[in-house]
Amino acid sequence: MSNPQELLDWIDGELGCHLDEAGDDWIRKARAEVAGGVDDGRFAQLLALASRQARRRAADISSEGRSRAAELLAGWDPVAWSVLDLLRVSLVLSRDDLAEESGPRAILEAFRFGDVGELCALARALQFLPQPEAYLWQARECCRSNMNEVFEAMACDNAFPAKHFDEVAWRALVVKAVFISAPLDRVLGLDNRLSEDLARMALDLADERRSAGREVQPLLWMCLGRHGGQRALDSLEREVAGDSVAGRRAAALALSRAGEGQRLAALAAGESDPQAAAALLAAQDEAPTQAAFRAVLDCPLP
Amino acid sequence: MKYFDPHIHLTSRTTDDLEAMAAAGIRAVIEPAFWIGQPRTRIGSYIDYFSSLIGWERFRASQFGIAHYCTIGLNSKEANNEALAEEVLNLVPRFALKEGVVAIGEIGFDEITAAEEHAYRVQLEFAVQNDMLVMVHSPHRDKKRGIQLSIEIAREMGLGMEKLIIDHNNEETVDDTLRSGAWAAFTIYPHTKMDSARMVEVVKKYGPERIIVDSSADWGISNPLSVPETAALMESSGVDAETIRRVTWQNALDAYAQSGQIDVAALEAEAQIDQTRTFLDNSVLRGQQPERSVKS
Ligand SMILES: [Zn+2]
């Protein structure tokens, strides 16, 4: 597990500008109360009452803050965290029984009674906690949520799933992200957990979309890597010949990931969109990582 | 025009309704916890219902750019199942302090029984202790007496009258309600409550002070566009624009913003319609056109 004190220090640094004096006082007292031991009902109540101190607005974590976060937990990116997430995660980390039986019990109870914002914060807290197996069912449940915010809090920028999900859960997460157009490039560890099965599911989904006369989600092509064989290459060929600029760019990156980088120069020569052509040339030498797909969507991080 | 419908049971409404509401200018709603038609027999049913009010229904409304707030409480009808009611009363504090819960409600009287009064008092006490507002449902039958009693007990329990919203008023009850200092909400609901034409007359007679129009649209024959439609009738009947704005937007906002749970600045701003929103006030389009209400 991560060192809770280091994480709390990081949170304090980020919270600084967001809280007024009363809010600062409240969170200090609440953390001390949690650290001293509270019953499950009171713990859940404190998580709720945090919303009296801050709105669920973007915490706007600085780039230094994000780098420091990556040092504290490899891969973790707090880019989408809200101020309330900071408050609530700090309450979770203040528990002194996280390694005991009572810690997970209280946290799971808080999930059971959580509102949208609390569920997001709790989902974000899981990556830091010991006894991950205690939260596995709950983490999957978050991925089953119809509330996109909850799904994304668990699936994106979060180190938990790639580390702890089994194959079935992992593939369900990735394909759902494609399906609901969640930012798959921010599903941590995707590149390390590509597989034949995942590629097949993605290719099936692409076929379904085409049969229905709909555009394939550009990020779907991230799911292939070196998998999928000739079927993958055929499907990518079809995409690079298609009308969608984002689709062509993503498919070209995927071709490079599939070991077909030498084809990119030829594709670039025939590319009508100058930006897409430049991207193809850039991708021909080195197989792009999942992060490279963000540029395909041509939109900034939140 | 922008409208606030501070009483609607979206659990019972479809996405077609939400789409029509957004198109008609409804920017914010309050969904009070109430009876769902079929009596509940287990505490778990309440846990799931309350959870949906602070989770799923909020998300569903946000997909259409509608800010969704709710109230939590044990309704008067089900207060009469005394054993279960006791469990629900113990559950209410677990949900009532959540983000976006603007009041304890809708509570009050149905048949005016002792069990209803007990539940009402217990919840009033919680509201007073936690400095919360109270939304009172007034009964269909014996309404006048029900409202008088609701006000009397609330006052006796120490609730500030500015924190009390009495709903489902009509021509016969409005004087009592306004005289008490409470907010007087009117439900435009076909057949059993007010209709738009009568509402126009009430506003002409009493003016906009502390008067709120809502739809209470639910699982019965009801109209989720009651608020904008009544506003339109007021306009064509010569009611001035400022009065209309107050009874269909500002008064509800002033009343419920006392809870501290409404981000007024975000609400005054243009609605952000984004099915993949990450934050309540800050939508994040991610390049791919998100699909509305994808079932996953
Ligand atoms: Zn109602």
C-alpha cells in the first residue's frame, strides 16, 4: 500500500487554496476524529458532511502536483479529482485500521450508502488501500454502474483495476469504456494488459458498429496492440480508408502498434488531412503508447 | 425563460419527459422522497429508493442539463406501517445530510393519525437539530386542518417559518399558510389539485411573495411541464414578467438555497448538457460525441 502520511501531505498541499478557514478547521477535526476511531455510521456521515465544506468542483491539480502524485503511486493521475475527492480520500486515509478487518467493513458500508460524489471519491481511494481483495467486488460494482461519473472514477486514472481485476473484469471494463465513449487512454495499465480475447471483443464491437452503419469509436483501436492477427489488420485497413479523421489517425497508430509501422509513410502520402498525415509520420518509428491516442481526439485533458 | 420545478418525482418519469422539460426551459428540480404507489414492505426498499434519489436520478437528470436536488424523509402514508416506519426513521439521518439534499420531506399528514404525527415530529426534530428545511405534503382530504396542524407542530418544535415549505396549497389554505410565514407551494396537477387557470387567479390576488408553483408530476396522471405551461398562461393573462419569474424560479431558489446545498452561481449559468460530465459544474467533452443514455 501507499504511505498514507505522504498521501495526506500531498492532499494538504493541493487543498490549500480551495478551503476557507472554517473548512480547513473542519477537515482537521474530522480527520482527528476518524483517526481516533469512529463507528461506521459516523464515518459515513463525515464523508457526507464534507459536502458542506466544498463543492464538487475540479481541484485543478497543478502539473507539479500530478508529477508528485505519480511518484507516490506509479501511474496514479489525479487530473480529474474534485475538491470533495481530496477531502473524502483524506478521511479514508486517516483511518488507523485500514489493515484490519474493521477498515474495509466501514468503507464498504460507506459505499452502500454513498451518493454519486461519495462513490466517486471512495472509488478513487481504493488504489491506496491495503487488503485490495476486500474491495474487489465493490470495485467491479462501480464499473457496472450506469452513472458514468462513478464508472470513470473507478476505471480512469486509477491504479486499482489493472493491478487487481481478473481477465473477465478487466475486459468488461475496457470494452465498456469504448462502448460509452469514456476516455480509454486514461485507463491505467491498458498497454500491459492487452490480449487476444480483448482484441477479439473489440473487433466484434467494430463489426457491430459497421453493420449498424455507425462510426467505430476511434479509441477502440487501442485495444488491439499486437493481437487480433489478420482480422485486426483487415479491420484497420478498412478504417484507414474511411471518412473519419479521428478514426484514420487512431487506426494508423494501431497499425504501428501492430508492427506495421513501415506502412505509415505510404499512408501519410495518401492522407488528405495534414494533421493526420503528420501524426502518421510521427508514429512510424516507434510504436505509440496509449497516451498517444489522446491526440487523436484532439481535445485537452479536463 | 428558465424554470425551477421544486417538486417532481422523476423516478416515475421517462427520458422523453426529461428531454421535454429541458426543452421547455426547466433548469433545476427537486425530487422529494415520497410514496411510490406500491407500499414498501422492507427497509431495503427504502435504502435503494433513497440511494436512487442521491445517485441515479441525479445522474439521469444531469444528462439533460437539469440540476437535480432531492429531499429525504418518511412520507405520511407509509408512516402508518409503524414497525417499518420506525426503521425508516432511523435510516433518514443516514441520507439526509448528503450533498444536494435540500430538505427533510415530503412529510406531514395523510389521514392525520397518531402514527403520522409521531413520524412528523421525529423528523422535525432532526431538521431543527441540523438546521434543515422541511417540505410538508398536505393531505388530499381534510387539507385545511392538516395544514394548520402541520404549521402548529412545526412552530412548536422550533422550526423557523422561513424554513417551512407547505405544498399542495389551494384557494382555501393559502391564507393560513402565508399568514404563518411559511412558503406556499402550489401543485398544478390535473383532477386532484390546482390547475393553471386557478393558479393565475391566485397569483393575481396574492402577488408573488413566498408563492411557488410546482408540478408534483409522478406516477399518476400528471404533467411534468406544469410549471412552464402555467407560466405561459400567466403571461397571456397579463401577469407581469417579474411576478412570473419569482413564482416559477426565484422563490423556489431563495427558499431551498437556504440549505446551502444549491450552487446558485452554477445554476444561474448556462446549462451544460454533457452525458459524460465529470463535475457538476464543469462539463468535459472529450472529442468523441458522447451518446445519450447509453445502456451499459
Ligand atoms: Zn410529491
